[in-house]
Amino acid sequence: MNMQVGVLALQGAFAAHSECLTSIGVQSVEVRTPEQLSSVDALLMPGGESSTMSQLLESSGLFDPISTRIADGMPVFGTCAGMILLASEILDGRSDQRSFSAIDISVRRNAFGRQVDSFESTINSSVGDFHGVFIRAPRIERVGDGVEVLGSINNEPVLVRQGNVLAASFHPELSNDARLHEYFVSITANRKKV
Amino acid sequence: MVSTNGSSSTGTQRVKRGLAEMLKGGVIMDVVNSDQAKIAEDAGACAVMALERVPADIRRDGGVARMSDPEMIMAIQASVHIPVMAKVRIGHFVEAQILQSLGVDFIDESEVLTPADETHHIDKFDFTIPFVCGATNLGEALRRISEGAALIRSKGEAGTGNMVEAVRHLRSILGDIRKITQADSAELFEWAKRLQAPLSLVQEIAETGKLQVPLFAAGGIATPADAALAMQLGAETVFVGSGIFKSADPAPRAKAIVEATTHFRDADVLARVSRGLGVAMTGIAMDEINETQRFASRGW
């Protein structure tokens, strides 16, 4: 199938995500402009600094087009800062920080602490068990009714899905394991078939 | 230092290099107080470097330059959400212990401060916090990586507003990486000898074609075009030291450099954000600085 997955490349770990997609034979496109966005079937939002990305989304003219595409059902996968951008509520963020409200969760920025507290750990999930890397990670503090919890550590949700929106508080792109990318690609492929 | 509790570990190389991955494409700005830190965050900085004097002032004042006052670092930590970095003197592992105790997110073992040890760098595996170190060439970069650095930056010649040295360092590091990917297995032994770097790291580069950790640019970046030049040469993001807060109008310049770093290949964006920024920092030509005043030659 001819599928293009965009990786939002304004700031953050976009290169590592592109490498993951390449490793499973999926064509990826770095997205920095509305034109680049229009060529993709799905969008990956990487980790990085959510306040930086939020500002660059505005200055690059990408915020509204991405919002429209998500509303039209484009599959999106946000990791860490990317998850914050997708959340319906951001706690401890900057007051001017905007999000797409694409998934009904409340997320607290840097709730796992500063870098000294960053960690890696095993995640049990219905998609499989993963080695999760958590970097100054956000915490999912509330999960809405329509949201499915796919993975957790210590009974806390860290991987969630609502329709075509997938969000993780950890970094699958940092652990040489592309199974979650494969899962996201399968969501996109199913949508393309319809 | 790696600590493990059940199935969970902190301080691993993956977690350290992971934060460096998160900073890619963002701008790390030098700030001397919480007001500047807020201006930097408002402008879209992905991290700030907290220090008492920007390199231009250290150069002007002379004397011994040390780690900043913890109080000033804590005030900056309290004022922003983004990661806060701070500098220690080369080899001064106790300054690093103090910064780790403050919960600083990244430690810069920096030639901009006066070195504390003329032979040894810090054993960075001893720490939970990741380190960034400067390098002028690939050998220096690999020695720092072998000591546990999670991020390498060019040294440039900090505090000059002149990026000629940063360009030299980036071209040297990336040029040698390109050559190593063309070398045969016997030549790699010679490369390791010439670079004075561990053979295993040289062999790894031959295989992957890239440095083991992210490579950022630092030293003399003062304009959006400077940032984009570093990126087009192959840096994965930029540190801007004196260039922002030594300019006539810091906030718009900071924002322009953030946009230029993201859209570094788009000349139309670069032209738009470069307009009307006022006077950049004056800067110093290299031949105005004698050898003993050069920061880049510090580090071994």
C-alpha cells in the first residue's frame, strides 16, 4: 500500500521516529509546513518541548490545518510532548499553551520529575510488553469514558487510544523496537481501506 | 550512575541520550537571571543554560570563571518549565555533584569556565544527570563520549559572536565521520590512532555513519542565518550564548533564531525572520584574540 506517514519536525525527537518508520519499510515525511502536511495519511508527533512546539505550530501555520485533519479522522500518534499536544487538558503547562483536544485525557507536564528522575521500565500492554523510556515524562491523570487504556506501569496509564488517536507518555522511538509504530501504521492502513 | 529499582532504572545511557534527542531542532539559550529565562521560554527556547555571566562578559572581565551560585540556578529553575542546564569547570566533579543535587537537567563541562584539571575530564558515568561536552574535532568528541558524555557540541570560540571556529569544528567532526565510513577495516586502526580515540567507537561510526550521541553547534552564533548555517552543515540544533542577550533587542532575535533553526532549509522563512532585528552583538575577529585567551584550546 502506498502510505506516507508524516513526522512533525518542528522540534524534538523527530529523527528517531523517522528511523523507526524506515526500519519497518514505511515512507516517512518530515512535516514543517501545511504543504507537507497535505501529502501525508497520518501524523506522528514526537517528544521534545511541548511549549516550543506549540509556538512553532502557530508560527508555521500548522495548528489549524492539523486540527482540521484530526477532525477529519487522520490517525495521529503523540509521544511525550506529542501526547501533551493531543490532550484535552494540560496541567502545569504554560497558560498560553494550546492543544488539539484530540483525546479526552488530562495530562500533567513533567509530572514524573526532572531529568534526574527520568527512567526506563517494562510496560505491560495489550499490544505487547514494551521497554519504555520516560524522559521528564508527563503523567496521564484522568482518562475520559471513550478512551481505551492500552498500557500501564504500576497501574498508571501510559499508552492510550481514542479512535484514530494514539498517545504514549514514553518514547518507543528510543528503544529499538518498532512494534508500536507497526500498530500505528495498521490503524492508518485500516482507515485507508475504508 | 545507573540505579535500578525492580524493573525500573535511572541514569542509563539511553535515558541520558534520550533527553539530548528531545532537544534536537530547538534552541538552547544562555541566561543570567529568571527574567531572561522567561524571555527565552516565551521565545520558544527548548532549554536554557543558567550562568552568572555570558561568555562575552567572562572574556571581558577575565579572572577565574566558576560554576554559578546555586541560588541563581534555583531561581531560574523555578521560573520556567523547560529543561535547565548549567556549567561546571572541566574536571571539577564536585561542582557537578552540586548541580546534580540541585536537580539541573543537563551539565555542561565547559571550556568557557576556567579549567580545574589540566589532565582529566569528569568521569560522567558517575552521575545520573547527562553531560554535554565541547569538541573541536572527532577525536576529542569520541574521548568525551568514552567518558560518558550524552551530547557533543562544537566549541566554537564562545563570547565572540563570530562563528568561524564553530564552522571549523563542525566541518572537522562531520568531515572525518564521512571519511571513516569510506575506510576499510584495516584503515580504522589508523583512524583510531590518529584521533586518539577508542577503536570500538571508530568502528561503530564506520558502520552507522554517525556519532553515537547528538551533535549540536555552539560558539559565536548570533543571527538566524548563523543558526541555519550550523544546521545545514549537519548540526542537530544550536546553543546560543552571548548572541541573544548581547544584542540590541533580545526577544525578537530569540524568536527569529528559534524559527530559523526549525526551518533551516527554507530561505524564504530565513529571509522573513531575519528582517528588522536591530543590531546583532558586535563580535570579535579571531586575530584580535591571542592564543592564551582562546577558550577552544581548553580540554584534553
